[in-house]
Amino acid sequence: MHLTLKQLQFFESAARLRSYTRAAEELNLTQPAVYIQVKRLAEAIGLPLFEQIGKSVALTETGEMLLKHTRAIFEEIESIEAKAFELKGLNRGRLRIANVTTVNYFVPILLRTFCERFPGIEISVEVANRQELLHDLSENTADIGIMGRPPEDLDLIAEPFLENPLVIVAPPTHPLAKERNISLGDMANQVFLMRERGSGTRGAMQRFFAEHEIEVRSSIEVSGAEAQKQGVQAGLGLALISRDAVELEVTSGRLVELPVSGMPIQRAWYIVHRAGKHLSPATQAFKKFILREAATLLDRSSHCI
């Protein structure tokens, strides 16, 4: 049996994306090129790897088995590369970060300092919502993630490094913007701009209001914190959002943080990775940097705004 790493790479992409076309786009190749290589791989094994179910493509039992072993092979290759970089020091390396959209307001500040210290490390950043980030970690397309508290039922190592208070904001013209004491009960009659499904902020909002028996009667769903802010500034409603995301708008007077009883919701930002993942020297360096210095660097940065 003759298998090649290229065939396994093409197969892994097609299996993960459940599409030859999307795999070709990811690999920057034509769809026939990917299909032919996967077909040759199946012929070498002697069993089909995919089966057509209606318009969908699914893995066969053999395909599922091969996908598991393929990922193990690629992780071993990554481990070899990491050990080689470790012997050479941190002059080279690769780091794949996935972060939720809200942390985009401070992650670039941290990356600037990290890149200055380790200019030889190649970094890619994937911006996603909570659900997509967890998928990236499980599929090993990200080495490390930055997010709110992850679910406890997943095999992840999660360590907090920064406070992440959630607040309710309104436009300066809103009737509640001048109030000094606002009850949670007053929120039941308000229109809220709510994040998309899969967002950690949306889940935190739903849990918080449910715990306090507050039913939001009207909401508008938007995608991303930026859309929330724009919607609130346009007068569409209120939003529960990370204080980090609205610091500039509140400081400039474009938004107002409402003094609602029981707020802010106290949360934290976490740096996370799979429990069984071998962390490369570059990933270890980034994790250590975040845990030791992120809070100090961001506090210093906020005083410069």
C-alpha cells in the first residue's frame, strides 16, 4: 500500500469540510485535483472513504478510521517540527490563534508586543464566535484560543488572564441614559440588540436574565459586537456587551453605560487549548506571555487612550 502525505492532506481537508469544492478552495487548488488525489488514496486502501447521501457527502466507516489516524499523523509531524524549532530556539515557529470577535479590541495590542519580542514566529489569527472557535480547537486548525469561559464538558485547558465585565449600553438620547439607579425589571420592556447564536455574550445574557426572571420581550439579532454598537448608536435598542468593546464609544460620549442594578456581569477572558495537545515552543511562549503580562500591558494601554 502506497500512501502520500499530500493525499492524506487532501483527504483530511475534504473530510473536515465535507466537500471537495470547499477543500479545493482551502488548499488553493482545483476541485478535480483534490478529487483525483482522494480517489487514488481510496484505491490504495481498497475501500471507499466517502459515500453520497442525497446531496451530502459523508465518511464511511473506513473514512472515519482514516481521518482519526490522519490527524494523529499530522500532530506527530507538528510535534517533530516543534522539537526542531525548540532545538533552534524561538527564532522560527508557527502560531495559530483563534479568538472571539470581542477580543479584537485588545488582542492587536498584545500581538504587537509579542511580535516585537519574537519576530521570527509566523502568526495567523482566526476571528470567530464562541462555537466556531471551539470547532477550530477540536479540529486542530487552531493551536490556542482566546474566549470567555469555555464549556466544562469539553477536554480543554482554560486559564483566566483578564477581567471581562459585561455591561448594558444605550445611546445618549435614550430615556434611561440620564438615570442614576435602574432596576433589572426596567430591562423587560426594552428592545435589545442580541448577538448571533453561538456567541458567548448571547449565552451569558440569556442565563443572567433567566436567573433574575427577566423576560426580554423584544430583540434584534445582529452578528458581532461592532454591529451591536452601530445598532445602539442608531437608536435601535440597548445591548449587553463587553466593556472592552465599548470603552472608546463610552469615553467619547457616543454610548452610555447604564447603571443597572446587579451589573456588570463579572466574567473573565480565558486562554484555552486542547488538553492533549502538544504545545509548540511558539505556543508555549505565547501562553506564558498572555498569562504573565496581558493584564499589565492592557492596563498601561488603557491609560494612554
